[in-house]
Amino acid sequence: MPVLELRNVSKTYNNTTRALHDVSVTVEEGEFVSIIGPSGAGKSTLLRSVNRLVDATRGVVILDGQDITRVRGKELRRVRTKTGMIFQHYNLVNRLSVMENVLHGRLGHKSTFSGALGLYTEREKEQAFFILERLGLTEQAYKRCDELSGGQKQRVGIARALMQEPKLILCDEPIASLDPNASKIIMDYLRDINKTMKITCLLNLHQVDVAIKYSERIIGLTAGRVTYDGPAQKLDKKTIYEIYQSNEGELITDMKE
Amino acid sequence: MEKRRANEIQIFKKRKLVFTAAAAAVILLFWTASFVTQYDTLLGLSSFPRAFAWIIKSMVPNAKAIERLPNILKKLAETALLSVAVTVCSAICAFFFALLGSKTTKANPLLARVVRIVAAFFRNVPDVVWAMLLMFSFGQNVLTGFFAMFLTTFGLLTRTFIETIDEVSNDCVEALDAAGANYMQTVFQGILPSSIAEVITWVLFMIETNIRSSTLIGILTGTGIGYLFDLYYKRLDYPSASLVVLSIVVLVILLEIISGGIRKVIL
Ligand SMILES: Nc1ncnc2c1ncn2[C@@H]1O[C@H](COP(=O)(O)OP(=O)(O)OP(=O)(O)O)[C@@H](O)[C@H]1O
Ligand SMILES: [Mg+2]
């Protein structure tokens, strides 16, 4: 059974901007999939329609065998706990400690009262510590998030997502604000999580070479339509130019040769 | 390149022109205003030294005034505590109202608009005017002063808190939503921790402001330190009245120092 299935999803913002156009994508359990495409192609919109930060105008979103296109309230919260999200700008609560931010991943599982007051169980705290250890953040556990470097912040973001015990992790340009070194560390962690914990990963990436290196499968999105969907190895130059609607020599990846 | 250069020069010329025009407008406005109100600048300036001398001569606190100090301090403490109570109460109300008015956390767009309008209304009527209006219902009473300051503080803080929440919470609200947190959890775990430092800064500032305005309101409502000032002033006991003013000034300065310290710790 696929973890995620989008059937003929379209999204139009404010009745004018057409961000997604009849997109159908299926992601199997344990896959590592990257979405590439030019700015404004609708990559973020696609990712956000999976956890319903954006509501599809038409089509059906099926997560873990359940049609979630129209779920609301309590049920929506429960569905959202199944997908962790990682953001380009980390989206942490900067004034709180690393530990508290990681524990935020449990909020969807908790009652309003204990969640609002930040009352976590011993088990949850132990689990948070375990995850922080795994991501090499033990020493930072009680630091405030605004004292961390970008790479460390993104690892906190990953820890928060893992804390949800998700089926699927969505990453919206996880390395776009990081230097090459930190980028590699983050991508390695994501791959490690995918391999050892069997969590499916769906990423938006701007770096084609990174996408090819790390993912098994690549989806090319151009102006709201899927223009490529296949193995990373089979993605040739010509297809890349088509996805980005540019001519040879115009892309920054061309400069290496 | 040449064209761009010319363009830039053009912009500077334009700016200079605007500046000159603005300066001319201000001067013209001043002249007209002076003419209409028959205000004589020279006379105004020349009466300064005399007024100053009078203030110094008749307003320096004397022994009799010092005798009244305990009473003054008692009333001052009353006023200060009232200001703190008002400000804290209205800040709590304002924060929850601001949640409804903010772009990121509003429950519904119409309600958000209503909140903004109500806040603007409360804020734009001066607290002294509120005090005069409320006197009809509450009479000369501490409650009048309390509600008068409550309303303006509430209006002002609602608006600033809306701005703070908008600024601070976009990113973290999105992340907490994505993790399945509900509204209350997002507010207490995301928005409140992100904005608490700004909120406290504003509360401290409003406490200072309210101590100052409670003096004026007290004159109207016959309560607190304002009442004492009014009393001494009407009895022509200027030294005591000026001691009242001095004590307020000292208190406000003290508060500024304390809140400066608090701000350093929390930011
Ligand atoms: N909240 C919104 N309201 C209106 N239009 C939006 C909104 N979000 C995105 N859009 C529009 O939808 C289109 C797709 O945007 P989206 O953010 O999904 O693109 P993207 O592929 O993620 O781009 P980038 O690579 O720059 O992040 C764009 O034309 C954008 O202007
Ligand atoms: Mg995007």
C-alpha cells in the first residue's frame, strides 16, 4: 500500500494563481523522493497539500490509506501527526530551548491542557533525549534555539519531526539556507533516517545534483504539472532543461563541466 | 551608465526640491498660526526667565512640605499600585484580543476587523476624556480612574500586541500546525514564548505612562496623588504641591531604571 497518493490534485490560489494542475503522484513506503522544478512551479504547494497546510481545490489526497482531503478538527490533528515537516527557515520557537522545541513534536498526540502547559511524560522526555543524541545535539539540549547555528537548528527541526513518530517526512528546501558542509550533514541524516527507521521522505530541492545523489526517485514539476517522474539515474540533461524550461548552458549546474 | 548617472542626479535634485518645499511650508504654517493666535515669539521667549524665577522662588519645598511627605508617599504608592493593576489587567485582556485581531491567529476575518476598530476607538479617545465620561456613571471614585486608564491602555496594547504577534509568529505557527497542535497549544507553546519579551517591555512602558496620567486623572476624580496635588494647589500651598510633582518625577525615573534592568534580563 502506498504511503501517499495524490489523485488529480489541482490548486488555485484566490481563484487566479494556478499553482498545481492535475497532479497525480504515488509514493510507496520507504521511498526517498525529491521534487525539483523552477521557482514558482508549485513545489511548496504540493508538499503543503499533503499535510493540509494548503487545501487542494480539486482532487484527492490519500495518506496511509485514508482520504484526508476534507478531514477537519480533531481528525485533522491526528492525521497531521503522521507527517513531520522540515522547513527552509527551520521554523523553531527561537526563545525556547532545544528540548522544548523537540517536544513540540508531541503536541498533536497530547490533550489541549497538558500540551498548552508543556507537561510531558518521562517517556516523552527520554525519547526526545534519545533523538537528540542520535542527531548529535546532546550538548545543545538546554540551549536556547537562537544560540544555535543554522545546521544545528535544522537538526532540531528534524528531531522535532522525528518526535512525531511520523510515517512520512516532508522537507521544504531543507538545505537552501545552509552552507555546503552543513547541507551534507543534513542530507546524510535524512538518508540515514530513511534507511534505518524506514520513514518515507519527500523533499523539495533546488540543487539538482544533490537530488540525484541522494534520492531514488525524482519528480520534476514545471508550472504546476508533473513533467518527469522516474528513477534518479534516468534523469538526463535534456529532461532537466525541460523541467527548468531553459537552454543548455543556462543552468548553474552546467558550470561544473 | 551615463543615463543611470543622470537619473540618479535627477533623483537627488527632486529630493532637494521636496525638502525645500517642506521647510517653506513649515515656516509658513508657523507664521500663519502665530498671526491667527496673536502669539508673539519674542514676548514668549522673553517671559521665560521671569516665569522660571517665579517657579524657583515659590515652588521649592519647605519644612512644612517635608512634614507632608509621608502622606504624599502613601498616596503615591496607592497611585502606583493602581497603575500596575490597571496595566496588568488590560495587558492580559489585550493579549487575548490581539490574538483575535492578528493575521496569523484570527478566528475569523470579520471578528479581526471588529477587534481592530474597537481597539482604535478606545485608544484614540484620551484617558482624561474617558475619565470625564465615566464620572457620570461611577462618580468621583477610584473605579472611574481605573476604567479610564484601562480603556486607553487596552486599546493601545491590543494594537501593539497585534503587530508583535504578526511579526513574531508566522513561522512557528506554521510548524506547530503541521505537527498537529491545536489553537491553544500553538498560543501557549509558540506565540506566547516568542512574544513575551516584547509584551513585558510594553507593559513596563505602559505602567510608567499610566502613573503619569493617573496624576492628571486623579485631579478630575479626586483620588490618589492627583487629589493631593489639587488640594495643595488650591490652598496656594505651592511648596507642597511641587513636592508632589517631584515625588512623581522621582518615582517615574526609578521605574525607568528598574524596567531597563528587567528588559536587559529578559531580552
Ligand atoms: N498563499 C498564497 N497565496 C497566493 N498565491 C500563492 C500562495 N502561495 C503560493 N502562491 C503562488 O503559487 C505558485 C506556486 O508557489 P509555490 O510556493 O508552491 O512554488 P515553489 O515551487 O515552492 O517556488 P520556490 O521554489 O520559489 O519556493 C506561485 O505562483 C506563487 O506565487
Ligand atoms: Mg517553495
